[in-house]
Amino acid sequence: MSILVNKNTKVIVQGFTGREGSFHSSQCLEYGTKIVAGVTPNKGGEKHLDVPVFNTVKEAVKATKATTSLIFVPPRFVADAIMEAASAGIELAVVITEGAPVKDIQMAKDYATKNGMKILGPNCPGIITPKECKIGIMPGNIFKKGAIGVISKSGTLTYEVSHQVAQVGLGVSTAVGIGGDPIIGLSFKDLLLMFENDDETKAMVLIGEIGGDLEIQAAKFIKEHISKPVVAFIAGQTAPKGKRMGHAGAIISGSSGSAKQKMDALKKAGVKVVVSPADIGKAIKKALK
Amino acid sequence: MNIHEYQVKKIFEEYNLPIPKGHIVTNYHDAIDTAISIGGKMWVIKAQIHSGGRGLAGGVKLARSLKEVENICKAMIGSKLITNQTGPEGKIVEKVYIERGVKIKYELYIAIALDRAKEMPVIIASGEGGVEIEKTAKTNPEKIIKIAIDPTIGFQDFHGRELGFKLNIPKDDIPRFVNFAKILYEIYMQDDAELIEINPLVKTKNGNYLALDGKMGLDDSALYRHKDLAELRDKHEENNIESEAKEYGLSYVKLDGNVGCMVNGAGLAMATMDIISYSKGMAANFLDVGGGASASTVAKGFEIILRDKNVKSIFVNIFGGIVRCDRIANGILEATKNVDIQVPVVVRLDGTNAKIGSKLLKDANISNLIVATNLEDGAKKAVAAAKE
């Protein structure tokens, strides 16, 4: 078992024939991901990477029964791509693109929710179930198969954590990037619940950062609904106020969104919060004992 | 992106949101003529810098005569203003805004921002206008009223009435207040704002609502569809190094420590600052080289880090994914040829092509290059090197 995606997941790629889309799609295919179609308007009927290309998501879904879409389109077309996927009956959209306007994502997420489509991202590395499928831009070889569920706002920290997990002799059930934007699709608590209900997952790692309050929402949720051990790290403990730290959403505004608030809330909820990012792997090993 | 008060007011005017009559002045010789054209007997002169807390710092002054207008402008233009938000280095005032003074009946605070928890815009208002809203939020949180607006229906009159009644606005004023708030919401949505704040919004003795101040932040990601707004960028207001870094695809924020950092990914870059602090040191900067880092961007990164004279060591922390470690290693080697790096450089490479990268560095035999085996080891070595 795993969450959201497995070896049978049929994937389409929106923005398939572009530079980023081509490079990462070929990496995903190599990993074993079932990419069954690509969508690029005006290129319908062609083949790219040996995969059929369609003009619209609707046509692609109709022909292939795909349930998941990996989105690489440029920022200004992201909302349109998400809504097209939702209207075509896609169940999960994984949005890699960084730099989409906040207003667009607000609208697209609202529409996706009404149509029962889940979103990962935007501005995320994607999702991987080791040895089964990789839908995103992460280097597949770092991820060993195992029982740890990883949820992270950051791409490279996801790699760092999964690497530490492997070094202590453990592995990952599914690793999910949720993205570093002010408004994102699935959040920590949604994914924590999925991991809680996944038989294969024995413990979870939550990697948060400054800005917003998703980690605080997660803390409340863990207290009430999660029985498996959770280890957390919050990046930006030493970040200054009012400065955007790389991610659009990583900003402490006024007195809210600081790392300390989030760490305190998580500790109160019984989460093992590590101060040093180098201690995550060790903490997971300990939590499993 | 933030814009100046006078630019915000121009936007307000275009949307028929009432503001006092005013004009921008860059030379005090123009002050008297400008004040005459504005009219009235009382003027307010306001320093145009991107910072709050101008009033307390002497950047907002009242003049009761034309001579006073000129004197204040003369003193203010070219001066350095240090507010509680500018930091000790302050900001040079290049422009002042002269505005007609108004007689105030009462003051309010009103703002619109994104409520990230609700994922929709929220109107924040208070009857305590003019003062620091953060303080009120702490001492009297019940005096701050928040109403989230679902963009699917947009701002409706009932939102405005609810705000008005909660603020205890006299009932005859409510229709005008509702209209004011409605326009404000329209601007927020139309212009892809991150924040609009009016502090204070005043009711004048003549019976009008006027925006006495205006602050606005815009969503950088949406500027492509607002060419007119994008032109309002004031380069003087931006940190030069940060903007320069951005042009090379680097995300840089200067900090106060002495361990320079070069990292791929924003999350890992923050975590690197944190682990330096955990190892009893302090980061000199945040620097994310991004997903497309090439040898030349790495070289540029070194150059930018080294412009900060506090930097005593550099920690290069790369977890290769899309960014290949051999490429980073080549960047470091190129940088050592082109940039005079006199401080120790601690390098930790992991992930894609890490072994090739490490070998490249070892074979190059560079004297002040220290290889670290992991995140913790790297942080410790970088902190130790900075102390030597």
C-alpha cells in the first residue's frame, strides 16, 4: 500500500512537449511511471517520448482512463490547466510550476474542490511511491522503499529527509511535496490522515517552514486524529521577520507564521520536533522503537 | 512589490476612492507653488519611502503657512529617515507628497489581505485608526474586526454593513462606508494586491470618507498582467544586491552573521541557516541557487556572498536532484579562478552525481577548500572555519 499513487496509477502530463515537461516526463517514464498520454494544444495526434499527445485533457482521459495529471505549464497558464483537468474528471493534479498568481490558484482550487479533484502544489516537487511510481521532479534513486510517510513544503528538504531515512536503514512509503506557495492544494492534515489509514506506513515526517498556519492546523489535527508517531522539522527558525525566504509563502508577517509558534504547537500535540535538520533520520528511528 | 503612498493614491483616484488633494514634489523650490495649486490653509508633508512608522520618525509634518511648507520640504528632501522598520541605516527621502490638510471627525483603520487559513481575502478593520494596528491586535484583539470575503460572491453590501455596525459607525454614515469598502475590495482583486492598508481612513467634518494614507503590496507573480503597475517599481527602494541576485536566478537575503551560505532549494537554504545557528554560529545570508544552477550562477553566488565583508567562511550545501553536483563542483572551480575567494569554503555534496562532484573538487587541490561528509559535519566545519 501507499497513498494517492501506486504502480497502477495512469498519468497524463499537461505541458508535455515543453523543455521541462519533456525532461521530467522521460525521467518519470524511466522510473516506471505509467505516463499514458500528454496534452499540448495543437499537437494532438503526434507522439512524444513514444506517448500519444492530445489537444485536450478530456480527449486524453477518454482515450486512456488516466486519473492523475502532472502539470508543467508556465505560471500564467496554471489555473487554466488545473481547471481543465478538474473539468475532465482527473482525480489528482500534481502542479510543479512555480510563480502562479495567488488569485488564480484560489479560484482554481475552489473549482477543483467543487469537482472533487485533489491538488498537490503548486510549486512542489511532486509525489513518489518508491519502486512503483514517481510523479514529479525528484531524483528517484534517493528514495528507498519502507514504512515512513514524508510530507514536505520543500523539495530539497524532502530529498535530505528521505536520504537520512535511508541512512538509518529505513525507507519511504510515499513522499509528498505539498508546495511552498501561500495557497496550496492538499495540506499536512489531509495527508497525515491518508498515512494514518495506510497499513504500510508506520510513522510520518512533517517538514514545514515559516509562513501561514498549516503546521498549526496540523498540530491540532494530530492531537485529535493521529495515533502513529510523527516527527517534525520547521525550517526558518533563524529567518528574519517580514522577509520572503525563497518560497512565495515563506514569510513571517507581523507576529504570525514564526517557526517557534509552529514548533510549540506541534510539541504540545505530542509530535517529536527536532531543532536540527540533521537529526530527522535519527528521530524517526527512535520514534519507531 | 511595494509601491509608494503617492502611487497608491493615484490608483485610489482612478477607482473614485476619495483622497485629499495632493501632489508629489522632488525639489523644495516647487513646494510653495504646489501648495498654492492644492489650495487650503493647512498642508501635510509626507516623506515617500517604503516604510511604515514614518509619522513617529518625523516623516509626516503639518504646515500652517506656505513658508512652513517650503521649510519642511527643504529639510525633508535628501534627508535620511530612520523608522522602526527601516533598520538603523534608514532611507534617503527623494520625494515628498504635499497634501491638503483636513479636519477630522473620526478615524478608522481598514485593510485587505489574504487570509491564508481561510484561503480568501479578509477585510480587517478597527475603530482605532491612526495607531499601530499590531499593538491593538495584542492589547485589544476584540477591537479588530475581520470579515473574510469569498471571491465567488465578492464583496456584498451585507459584508459592509456588518463591518460598519461592528465598528459602531454612526448609522447615517454606513451607506458611504459600505461603498468605500466595496471599492477597496475591487482594487484589491483587480490589481492582484497582496495587501492594501489605509491607516487612517477618516471621516472629515465635511462628511466625506477620505483615505489619508495608502499602502499597497502587489503579487509579483501577477505583475505580468499589470504592465502599468509593474512600472511603479522604485529601484532605489529595493535592496540592490537582492535585485541583482534575482536577475541571475538567485534568491538572496542578507543576514547579520559571518557564515556565508550557498544552497539549492529554499527549504534546505533555511534549514542550513538553522543548523549553522544550532552549531553555535550565525549565517551571513540566505541564498537559494535554484533548480537551474549552472557553473556561472554558482560563480555569481560566490561573488555576491563575498561582497558582505562580515563573511568569514562559506558553506556550500547542495543536495543534488535536478541540480547535478558535478555542475556545482565545476561552478566552484570556475569561481575560484574568477573570484578571489580568501575565506575557507566548506562543501557538502549529496544526491545526483555527488561522487563525481567530490572527486572534481579533490583533484583540483584547492588550499582553502574543505570537504564535508554531511549536513551536520558541514555546518560544524563552516562555523569552526569562521572562528579561526
